[in-house]
Amino acid sequence: MAQSQKANDKKTFDFKIAGVPYKLKTSHAEQTVNELVDYVNDKVTEALAVTKNSSFQNAAILAAFNIAEEMILLKQRAQAELEKLETKALKLSQDLENSKTNKVNMY
């Protein structure tokens, strides 16, 4: 029943990528869909401009690689930042434990 409810929450959006019409059924908000469409359209349009034979298929693959590269680099940066935060948290936790131990030993 919950699954059919979820299906009812989905809306269909009509949009174009590089002039090619598409339909998308999703539960995302219209603003999110518009951002996604604009982003992908920009990437495909950029790729079309640099592909030698202006093949939509080649441009779509190039755009997909560009998007994948951005995503992987963002994930790597986020992972590095998370590791830095975990290291800081561990050091703070150790410092706190050491200060508690020092206080207990003082009494």
C-alpha cells in the first residue's frame, strides 16, 4: 500500500535536452527537476560543441563522463574532509579523556 502511495506522489515532467524531448516521472520537486534538466542540458550542449561529428550519442557519453568525474571528485573531497573531521574529533575526545584523568589524579 505504501508503495502505491509513493507511485501516486510522482509527477511527470516534460523537458528537452539539446532539443530532444523527454518525459520524467519523479517525486522530486519541480525546482529540483528544473535544476537537474538545466545541468544535464548544459553538459550535453557543451559536449556537442566539442565533439567532432556532433553526434548526440557521443555528446551524451562525454557529458556523462564529465558529470561522473565531477561526482567522483566531490565524493573524494567529501571523504577527505570527513576523515579530517574524524581525526579532529578523535583528538578532542582523547584530550577530554586525558583532562578528566589528570583531574582525577590531582585529587
